[in-house]
Amino acid sequence: MISDTMKELKNRIQKDKSVPTQTKSELLSMLSNLESQVTKLSKTHLEHAQSIAGFIERSTHEATRKKKHPELLDLSLSGLKESVKQFEASHPQMVKEINSICTVLANMGV
């Protein structure tokens, strides 16, 4: 399920003409790196990994909408950040990738 969510998300970003090429490449690279980490996390913390994948999907949706709703983007990014807080010590690279993704998405939502 997590793999399917991530693949769908990468396909959506790849096809989205409103996302600048450089941003698209950056996001796709980060998502590829993150996918393996979230998949690994799902082996021990399935529900947490599903929440992370869901918040990534929701945040990306909000950032790439034609009509932006900054409040909804802020809420989804806050949820994403909160979903990984407890993994800062055990999965620091995953948290770093998510923070980077949040920054890119927040900048897209401006």
C-alpha cells in the first residue's frame, strides 16, 4: 500500500505541468529516497508509515492545486511533520528528507 501511494504520487508529480522542472526533479529524487525509508519503517511501525505516506500525499495535493488554499497546505504539512517527530532519533535520515520535502512543498504553495 505504501509503495502504491508513493508510486502514484511520483506519477502525479511527473505529469503535473504546473510544477517547475527543477522542483519536479528535486521532489522526485527526495520521494524515491524517502520511499525506501518509509517502506523499511512499515515493517516495524505500519500505521505510522501509512500516516506518513498519507500526509505526504495530502501535502503534495495541496501544494500542486491550481487554486491554492494556504491554510490547508499548512495543516497538511504540520500533520506530516508531526507524524515523524517520534522518529528523529531512530530514523534521522527519514526525518531530514521529510523536512526537505515540507520546505519544497511550502515554497510551491506560495
